[in-house]
Amino acid sequence: MDKRISNYIEKINADGGRTKVGITTSVIGLLSNFILFLIKFFAGILSGSVSIITDSMNNLGDSASSLVSLFGFHLAAKPADKEHPYGHERFEYISGLLIAVIIIFVGFQFFLTSIEQILNPTPIAISGIVSLLLVVSIIAKLFQGRFFSVASKTICSTTLDSVAKDSFNDTWITILVLISAIVESISGWHIDGYVGGLLSIWIVYGGVQAILESFDELLGARPSIEELRQMKELLDQYDEIVGYHDLLVHNYGPSRTFATIHIEIDDSWSLTRSHRLIDKIEEEFANQLDVELVCHVDPIAIQSEKDTAIQRQLKAIIKSVDRELRFHDFKVELIELQPTILFDLVIPSHFTQTNQELENEIIVQIHEQIGRNYNVNIVFDRLDLLEEL
């Protein structure tokens, strides 16, 4: 089944790209969820079960979500304009936020209905036709979940990934509803309202989680470890560069990623040679990772024996303070007739010492081991995406 779904999605993607995949899956979700709503609502009316009706309304909410997702993909596909030079792909995240609000609203309304059922229980009657309708719904939701899951992986869509997870959750919800309806019908225990209440809480919880995920994307989430590792592996292929640091990644949608990084290059190189290398790195990022990279060149005096000796001494000093500390952008310059050691110090996120405490300790050791005639200028870097790699 997965192979056929994958081939179908790949064909749509090849014909019209991620927008067509998003719109197609949204239309399928809209129609299938509405049909499931009708099936479960009819089953709920036949049995008199509030939990089945609650489950049906969850599918109606999913239909509304698919409608919002449909408009979201359509608007996200608009090209960049004067007011939005980075395009409109982040609207996909906004549509995900609206979907989450709908989910929470539906869940809260049927929590109130479930409370009413608990306070004033009414008998339910499960029949063969009701059981069959719920089994059909379970099978349909499983297929729907796999379809959305394959589509989300194909176009790297957080919206479709959330919809896929919601479909699989709905499968378990319907199984629970079916079991509770059978138990109540056989035993006479009034558990329908309690099950409906639990389902409502589950629906609201899923909506809250979706809101938090949408906020992460809109605020600017940290790239995944795998994405950072791919960038590092690509940069490590270039033996010509001395080092790299200060990577920043900006996401303007699922397929719109911008990044900046500082590249350390031998200061004896000509501007033309440095520019040629930087162009090559930026082109590789675009072709292999689909990332629009801008590189900043940091010239490093690796040909100077004196500067190299000071750098080795500084490295030993930094390691003596703490082995997890790193530094970059090392330079020795004459500033206002005073020799000055300049560098950026990378601080791990869990570090507890203050900048001032570290600065005092490092400067004391520099003056003792390298020379008291040197001024020291330290820039503290506590936000380094490459820190964990």
C-alpha cells in the first residue's frame, strides 16, 4: 500500500511540486473526513452514544482543518513581492495554527456535552450496523494517516505531518469509542459520557501541541541536528578553509531556508581567490542542501609564526580554564599603538560562569604566559548552532 501511495504522491510532486501535493492532499482530507463525519454521526444517532457523536464532530473539525490547509497551501505558493521579499511560505505555519484553534474549539464544546451525558446519562444501543460503520471508519483513518504521512515526508510539510499524526490518533479514538459502546451495551454501565470526556480532553491536548509546534516555526525554530550535520559535512570537504563558525539559519517556509556563516581563510590569499572559493561553497549549499548561504570571510594570519605561536598558547590557556571552551576569529592587531589579542569565545549553553568571571581568569593567564604588554578583546558567543556537533 505504501508503495502505491508513494508512487502517486511522487507523480503529483513531479507534475506540480509541493503546492499541488499540498492542495491534493487537503482536498482528499476535506472529502474523506466529511464522509467519515456523516458515517459516525449516523452511527451515533442510531446508538444514542455521545462519545460516537463526539468522535464524528472531531472528523467534522478535521474537514474544517483540511479546508484551512487548502487555503494555506494556496496562499503559501504565492511568489515573493515587494512587501514580502522572502515569499509567503510561512502562511503554511499560520494555517497550521488556525487548524489547531479549530481542534481546541471542537474538543471543548464536546467536553461540555460529555459532562451533560455524565450528569444525565441516557442508554445507548450498539447494533451490528453501528459496529460495521465504526470498523469502516477505523480502516479509512488508517489509510488516511498513511497517505498524509507519505505526503508530508515527500514535501517536508509540518502541516501534513500534524494532519497525519491526527489521523492515527483518530484511529485509536474510534477503537476506544467502539469498545466502550460495546461494553456499555452489554453491561449497562454508563461509561459513554466518561469516554466522551476523555476523548474531548485528548482532542484539546492535540490542539495545544499543534499550537506550540506552529509557534516554534513562526518564531524561528532551531535547525535539526541532522540538518546541521549535513552542513558541517559539506564544509569539512574544503581543506582550503582554516575553519568556520557563527552559523545562523533562517527559515521562511518549508522550502525557503537562508543561512550565514563566517569562513576563516588564509590572509595571504588574494581577494579573487577567496571570492572564488566562497562562490563554490554557496553554490554547493544551494544545489545539495537547498539552502541559500551567504559567507563572511575572516582572514587568518596562518603564515605568521609569531601569531601562530600566540594562538597555540591561547589554546592551551582556554583549555586549562575549561576543556569545553572553544575560540575562533583569532587575530593579533596593533590598535592605537598597543598590540591587542582579539578572539571570540564560544560558551556552551550549560555553562554557569559569567562572562566577566571568564574574562578576568583568561586575561590574567594571558598576561602571565604571553605578555603583559598585550591588550585583550574577547567577544563572548553563547549562541552557536554548531556547539552540539
